[in-house]
Amino acid sequence: MSLNSVVESVTARIIERSKVSRRRYLALMERNRAKGVSRPRLACGNLAHAIAAAASDKPELMRPASTNLGIVTTYNDMLSAHQPYGRYPDQMKLFAREVGATAQIAGGAPAMCDGVTQGQEGMELSLFSRDVIAMSTAVGLSHGMFEGVALLGICDKIVPGLLMGALRFGHLPTMLIPAGPMPSGLPNKEKQRIRQLYVQGKVGQDRLMEAENASYHSAGTCTFYGTANTNQMMVEIMGLMMPDSAFINPNTPLRQAMTRASVHRLAEISLNGEDVRPLAQCVDEKAIVNAAVGLLATGGSTNHTIHLPAIARVAGIIIDWEDLSRLSAAVPLMTRVYPSGSEDVNAFNHVGGMPTLIAELSRAGLLHTDIMTVSRGGFADYACRASLQDDEVVYTHAKPSLDRDILRDVKEPFKADGGIKLMQGNVGRGIYKSSAIAEEFLTIEAPARVFHDQHDVATAFQNGELERDVVVVVRFQGPEANGMPELHKLTPTLGVLQDRGYKVALLTDGRMSGASGKVPAAIHVGPEAQVGGPIARVRDGDMIRVCAVTGQIEVLVDPAEWEAREPVAPPPPALGTGRELFALMRSVHDPAETGASAMLAQMDQVIEAVGDAIH
């Protein structure tokens, strides 16, 4: 089928907007390939340092024409999703030797768990950790020892950070190797029900702890469709991992066979391989649009309305929320996975998963099928199901969904649109995710109750101060204020109010978790309060309209009065838990719509100063 006209026009819009920045990016990557640091160009002393502990691999590493794969790992055994990676490097070195290559750990990057830090002080470091991961990736690859790159990461800010760092070494072929979701435990809806009962004081901490442990119970990614699993979906639909590898459970024969196949294929596409595929050529405007289409078709995490612009920008590609909103109008919602449904990612994978989704989106003309991928057969390979046969990964064409309550086709979707809406009005510009919102809650008009701290919302709830229709405004939560923490801890509280029959919405310059669902929320509102944005003018009792149908976030006060109001002064910066170490990153922040990255703000200034002299 021919390409959908909206997908085609949005892609053209992005290509035109990115002409200069993309040209400069590709020129710099060509410079890296032709003149940058690489193993054959290292002096004897440089190389000796890098292979001193290489033991039996040392002779291969001294051969300029050999292939050495750099592993960037975000392993730690506190984070369940990343615990399986502890064994990967040793296995990958063996797999590399099977095809005449070598592998070394290029470096490690931090991997914080937003589940552990949710509602805690450490969450204020979360978004900034993405830049730290990107820079850590760059440090590891700066040694120039590698002809290909394997990225080991899964969760939240981690995959975006790995991609951002690797893209500045885009002359190198690169592949992400996942570890998979944990087996299903306590259903996510039951976990959420227990959380709401706890907020109301109807169950105690012991019952809450029992439910949480039954939900998060083993190694692997959390099974709800939040940011971590959206990461995996997006990397697969961009063609940057082996086909059908995102959602295979850890510690299974198929998972290990897929890791082996990934290493073998990475050696083939490496700089000295037979089928060279640099990351810079794989991640182009079409691949970024495919990622956006996947995000919309699956009802993915709103965090990617920040991450995807950041990833694209590192590759010289400029996208904005209008692009996402336009695509959303054309891309139907094809999955119901918690929080937009009752089933989890394991169920999604069982009924057809990524191959069925990709096959259907491709048939409908909603994906660019001519992108360069890491797979030998190109994008068509991603519409195939993986299985194990004689210890080898084999592929068969995807079949239709086995359960239409979880995964549907384009002709009969769950919703006609992808559920990401650009919101605009006198209070600013933000994002709204409607895929899990009931129809009757798409428009909320209610008085404001303003907070400067998410914990004060819980206190007001416990004191009975929110027992009414209300738009809860939580401000001074943007990148410059406090690092833009997720405010997912508010979800049970606001959900209880909604269940009691009140009209409830959230308006904030902060973020919500990718797992946030049924409560209407206009988030990432900018300009943020910290810089005097209009959200800093909102007062308790102001009538606010949050309408996902029209894309309106409006404070319903007289325009003259609104313009005359002075913004509220920011609270003092918070200290402790290392937050003071990140003051520099807050002071040079970027808006959420362009990626909320201090690192990229400075990078763009340097590139602009050099201009086309990169050539």
C-alpha cells in the first residue's frame, strides 16, 4: 500500500526543517569515519593500554582488519530489568569469537530506577540522568577501539541516553540488545486497586507491600506498558535491534539464542564486516517517524514526547509536538495494554506482539518500510515472528492477532487516533495522553487548587480539601526548577477522587509516568513556572478548562486581569540527595518540547558556531 498522506507530509515537514542540522550531522559522522580516532590509527602505546588485559584476544586486537565490538552496559543488580545484563558481556565475548570477532566492555553508564525513586527526592535526578548516560556512552566510545557497538539497556531514561551518546559516534554500526520483561505477576489493575485502597486508609502497609512484591517479583522489565517497554517497542520499530527481540522473557533459551544472533549480526554489519550499516544512516527522518507512529499506535509513554525529540536532535533531526499531534490524528490506537487495558506486555507479545503490529501498520501505509535496519532483510524482517529451532533463531511471517481485546488491526482499532494531543492556551503549551482516558473525562472544567510540591497534594487529600471537582495544578516541576520529576505518585490519589464521581484533572509543568492512565493530565506545560511562564499566574479558585477534544488548556479569567497578574516567585532550590550537584544542568535547561536537555542546548551552540566548516 502507498504511504499514508499524513505520514508522508509530516515526514516531509521534518526533512525540510532539518536540512541544515542533518547535513552538518552527517558531515561530522563522515569526518569521524575518515579522520577520527579508530583502532588502526592508535599509536602503539595507546593500543597497548587497551589490550593489556585482553589475554587470548590480544593477537586479534592487534590486527587492524579484525572486528572488535564495544559493549556499553547499564548493568546493576538493584534494577530488575538490568539484573540479567550481569552475565551478558562474558556470553557476548564467546559469541563474538564464534564469528572471528572480539568484544570488550567499552564502559558503563548509570541506570536509576524510577520505580524506586518515584515520589522521592532522587526522582529529581531522573531526567538529568539521561544526559549523564549519553555522556558516559561517549566516554566509553571515545577510546576508538571499536568497529561496532552493542548497547545494553532497557528502562526509562536509559535507552534514550544510550542512543543519544551512540549517535555522536554514528559512523559506527550499533545495535541495542534487550533482556526482556519479567514473567507476569499480580495483574497491574489489581496492584492499582490496592494502591487506591491504601491511599484511602482501607488497607494497611502490609497489604500494600504484599501487592507490590507480587507485581514486581523477579528479574526483567516491569510488565506494564510504561516508558521502559515503550523504549523497547520504539527501538525495534526503528530497526535497531534484532526483529522480534523486544519482549522475550529473560533466562529462556530463546532469549539467549537471540543475544547470540544479535552479536553475530553486529559483527556482520560492523566497519570491517561484510554488510556495513552505520547508526547515522539507520537513524534518519523516516526512522524517527516510524518511532512516533509506534508510540501512537500502542498508546506509549508520554515521556517519549521529550525523549524522541532529544534522540532525533542528536542526529540532526528536528521534530516537535505538532508533528506528533498531526501523526496522532492519522494513526489509530491498536493495542490495549495496561494502563490503557487490563493485560500486560507478556500478553501483548503472546497474541502477536511487535511482528503482528508492524505487519499491520506496514500494510496500512503507516510506516516507512524503506529504512535501513540492522537486520539483513531490511524492515520486512520485523514483520516476522522469532522462534527456536535446533538452538538457532528462525523466523516465520507474522500471523493475525490471537486476541482482539489486546491487539487489533487498522480497520477496527480501539480508537481512531493515537491519543497524543498538543494542548495550547493562555496557560502555555503542553501534552495530553488520551488513550487510557474515558470519553466522559476528555473535557474537564473546574476550579484550580495550586501546589508547589507533590507531597502537599497528598496532605490536602488526607485533610479532605480536594473533595470536589478540581483541577490540581502542580507547578515549579519543570527542568529548570527541579529537574522535571515524574509525578506518578499523584495517580492513586487523583484516581480515588475520580472514582468518587468528581471531575478531576492535573495541570503541571512536570512529567507523569508512562504508566499513568485514567486521570486527565495536561503535562510538560511550558514555558515552565520557574522562568515566569503563564502557569505561574494561576491562583486558587481560577476556573480552568482542560479539553482533549479541542486541545485547549485555558484559565477562564478576564484577559486583562490575566495579563496584569505577576508570576508567583519560585521557591528556593532543594538540596540533598545530590540534587545540588545538578544545579548546572538546571541553569542551562532546554524546553521539554525540544528534549529538556542542558547537554543538547550547549551542543547546538557549539555546532552553530562551527557551521558548515565541519565539511
